[in-house]
Amino acid sequence: MQKLSFTILTAVLVASAGLLPVKAAGPGFPKQEKYFNSLDGDKDGKLSIAEINPRAEKRLFKLDQNADSNVSREEIETWLLKGVERRRESMLADYDANRDGAITREELTNFLAVELGKADKDGDGGLSLDESRAYRFVRADQAGKPAEEDEED
């Protein structure tokens, strides 16, 4: 169990450094206007507990694997580890060009050069703030899927 806890601690530390997008299964208030409006049932421009709670419960209790209406520490750890595993595989798929299970500086640089080329809409070899804001990295395996914060569970 100590190794498992160290893995979770490592994931949390990496996530807190902004390197790993780990989202809690809790409420997560919407940032996108479209999604905000879809939750705002009475269309008063404000979200109430009654409007937010059903989605929050649905997201949190997806973790309740034994269906006992409680989300235990173990169920949370299982969910976190699955997220870490998915992120690891995603990083390797994106950056590890030769598929040897390790990412070199050269592979990272090559990946960034390709992505910068995609984002550089005016083709001047640099990335403006507007181009950076407009660019959204999309993996081939996730093309067409909405961002997590836009998902309607």
C-alpha cells in the first residue's frame, strides 16, 4: 500500500505543478458559456445548488464501483491511478516517436516543431498570442470529442 500511496502522491505533485491535467470527479463549475447555459435550467444567469448537484453527483458517484452509495478512499485511488495510466500512455503516444517507452529531448523538440507548425497560421515561423489561443492540440484518438469541461455527462 505504501507504493500505491507514493504513486498517488507523485501524481498529485505533478498535477499541482500544472504538468498533468487531473480533474476531480466533483462539481467542476463550467467555464464555457454554452455549458453554463445548458445547466442554467431557469435561465436566470446563475447556477443554484439544485442545478449543479445532479451533475456533481453523477460525476462523483461514477467512482462508486461497489454501488454502496459511498465513494471510498480506495475507489478514489483506483480512479486516480487509471487517470495517471491514461496520461502516461497519452504522453508516450504523443512524444515517443520511436515507441521505445522513453521520451528524448529530440523527440520532444520534433513534436513541438510539428505542433508549432500547425498552430502558426500565418506561417511566419513564430507563434503569436492569438495563434496560441486559437490552437488546440487534438490527438488522433480524441478527434471530435468535446473537452472534458464541455462534456454533458
